[in-house]
Amino acid sequence: MTEASNSRPNDSFHLFDTTLRDGAQREGINLTVADKLTIARHLDDFGVGFIEGGWPGANPRDTEFFARAAAELDLHHAQLVAFGATRRAGGKAAEDPQLAALVNSGAPVVTLVAKSHDRHVELALRTTLDENLEMVRDSVTYLRAQGRRVFIDCEHFFDGYRANPEYALAVVRTAHQAGAEVVVLCDTNGGMLPAGVRETVAEVLARIGARLGIHAQDDTGCAVANTLAAVDAGATHVQCTANGYGERVGNANLFPVAGALELKYDRRVLPEGRLAEMTRISHAIAEVVNLAPSTHQPYVGFSAFAHKAGLHASAIKVDPDLYQHIDPERVGNTMRMLVSDMAGRASIELKGKELGYDLSADRDLVGRVVARVKEQENLGYTYEAADASFELLLRDEVRGSRERFFALESWRTISEQGPHGTAGNEATVKVWAKGERKVATGEGNGPVDALDKALRAALEPIYPQLAGLELVDYKVRILEGQHGTGSKTRVLVESTDGSATWSTVGVADNVIAASWLALDDAYTYGLIHAGLDPAQG
């Protein structure tokens, strides 16, 4: 682990990430040491100033993380931070094993959590208010003497300030006078609103004069707003987590906070050029923690700059800024046009341009595509989630007929119940391709899996490009407004060839028929994507 280089943002404002500590407390996240090292590299690549790695000495995994970080992490922008608590009541900082573990971690920065709510001191720590102040003073003084930068997290500060403002202020004052570089005001229960945060931070700053930070939980859905309210009031240190991960409903989300500071406040909190990596890094961290990226997350979500309404598309065709608060490329994202029954001519033209088709000179073609989309969506299709099926529809209208690599003669599936509850599924497909009639069977975990395997067995000898095709997701929905076993079914299939991923849709009276239509589109699009000419099919 090396010292952060001179490319680290100016120390006058701290962008502090606690994904590896506080974010890891989210339900469903269980990080290995290797995961934590990978996430730390992503965060450093993004350019945060501080990465809180965990609590060394409190659990073996965090202790191992700091040991491996010393040998394996080469940080270019961030400094690593060890988290811990003030010394125990009645003891001495120089003899406290937890503080010794913080020093031994090798981290150049230490964050200490301290009680600032009088009831927590008396009921949780079971000590006196004066002793708690001495615990803060002794711990900060000791760590400073060991050459560490020290930040203090005042736990439950806002609730404590409301209950006993003089004592909460005494904790801030004690930490500041002992040498804490930053005193962080924590909304630990996440119950604050922006106006209250702004007022409290301004009052504390006026009375104490310490450098203040903010740590906001998101229980009211206001963590990002509360963080920015604290900045408005004078805080110069913000604690966040990637994608808002954290205990209960989460923490202030690093990416909207960084985006707002850079783009709305005009503060340089990231190294030059790193803002454009925001979307990539958000998604990369989501992959490491094994949670699907939030499609509707501000700035970095797949839908953050997606436009569906025809009115929006008409305006965007003139000037994208009319319905976008920033250029999505500034945060590494892209604008997308969604095609649905709400689409107008402008939506279709823009979507066509996105897919490589200039439709602006053919009003009749655009009109036919708009009419067909509306007709298909009235039957239950959805193209906003199936770009590949829409592109095939568009190609059909451009060329005047459906492009075919293969023609279906028939398909059939059989499901059998065997002894001891075992089930079997078999499918048979009969297709024509390049003048050959192919009959193939397949067995699978379900009838659709069997159908996919049978189709692959029939076509792969003719189209070896299908060897790399893989179905990666499959969704079924019974359409609203229908009833019982006679309802219409919509199937969405996601496929990949290893380099690209695409989605297709099928709608029919039963799930297998709908699946066949989605598979038909998936295979057709895959072969087009592989560079084959359907005229030879």
C-alpha cells in the first residue's frame, strides 16, 4: 500500500467512502477479503480521497484486509482509513488493545466512533458523561502521538444535539481540541431532513469552529439531500457508500453526491477525468457485491437518461438538453430512446439513429413503424425492454419483409412425471435452413430449456456461429387484464454471444409459444450480429 499521489484532490474537501465498512452491513452483502481489495481498487480509480477499509482487531477478515492491503494495494488517489472506537471506559488509550490494532493496521488515517448522545453514553457505554469526554480526549491524543490523522464520528449526533445540545457540543469541542482533524456529525438513525441538518451544522460550526463532516443514513430517503445540506452549511467532509449500500435502507450514495458536487456545486472533488468513469465504476462494484445495478439510480442508472414519451423525444430531437439535466457522457452514461405505445415519430427516428438507421427522410416508413409498435404493444409486446426485437421489427419495415435464417415447420414439447417425483422435459423442432430440413430433439430442465436445446441442435451444424450463443436470463409475465389459464403470456429472453447482450420478446396464449417467438428473435438477431446475411438463409 503506497501513499496517495499528488493527483489526489485538494485536501480542502474530503470525499470519504465507507463502502467496505458501513456499506458492507447491507443485508445480502457478504464481502470476502478479495472482494474488499477489488472494491478498494475501483474506488481509488474513481478518485475518492479516503477509503475506510473496516475495523482491524474487531474481526479477522478486516484484520486480514489491512495486512493484505499493505502488500497488494497500490493506491494512486486515496488514503486507507482504519475504523475503530474510543478506548474503553476506565482504561488508558496507550494500553487499549483495540487502539493498538488500529495503529498496527498501518493505515495512515483512523476514524474513531464516539458517543455524542448522553443517553447512549449512560445506557450503552454504561459510563459517565465526563468519562466519555475523557475517552475521546485520551484516544485522539494517543493516535495523534502515533502519527495518525484522526477523524471522529460523533454517533447519533443530531438526536443527541436535540436532546442535550450542550453535551453534544462538548464532545465535538473535546475531539477538536485533542487534535481530531475532522469531526463528523452522524445521522445514525437516518431520521433527519435537510432543513434540520443545515441548521444544526451551521450552529455547531458557529459555536465550535471545528472542521465538520457529515455521515447520513437514508431512512427518510434524504441521505443525499442531507449530505448536500450539510455542505451548504459549511461541512467539508462527506461520508458516502458506493450505490448507497448500507445498514437498513442504506447510506448517502457516493455517486449522486460526487455528481452534484462536481456538476452542480462546481467543486473539484475528483481527479481530472474521473467523473466520466462514474457509471462504469458503479456497475463494477455492483458486480463484485453480486447485486444487480439499480436501473433507476441517478446519474449512473441504465434508465437515468432513457426517454419514453413522444413529447420528450420531439424536444430531444431539437436539443437533448431540453429534457436532460446534464450531458450523460460527463458521467460515462448514454442517452437511450425507449420504444413503446407512447412513441411518436421523433422517438422512432431517434431510436433508429441510435441503432444506425437514418429514418428522417422517409415519413411513410416512420409512420408504419409507429403504427406497428402501437399495434404490437396493444397485443402485449414491450419493446422498451427488448431492443433486439424492435431492431428486427424496424429491419422488417425497412426491407418490406421478415428476414429469415430459418423457417419453422413445427415444434413440440413433452413433459413427463417419472418415479419418485422426477420430471423430464423433451422438445422436438422441425425447421428449414439453407434448403435443408432439420429435425432435432433436446432435453432440458423445463420445456423452454428443452426447446432452446433442440433449436440449437438443429441449427448449429448449419450456423456454427451459434456455438457461442447463450441464454442468460428468462422472464415470464401473465399480462394484466387477462384471467386464469387462458391469459396471454409475455416472455423476455436475454442472450449473449460473449461480446454483446440483447433482449427479445414474445407474446402468445401460452408460455411455450411465447418463448418460441422470443427464441426465434434471439437466434435471428444473434446471427445478424455475427455478420451473416439473412438472404442466404
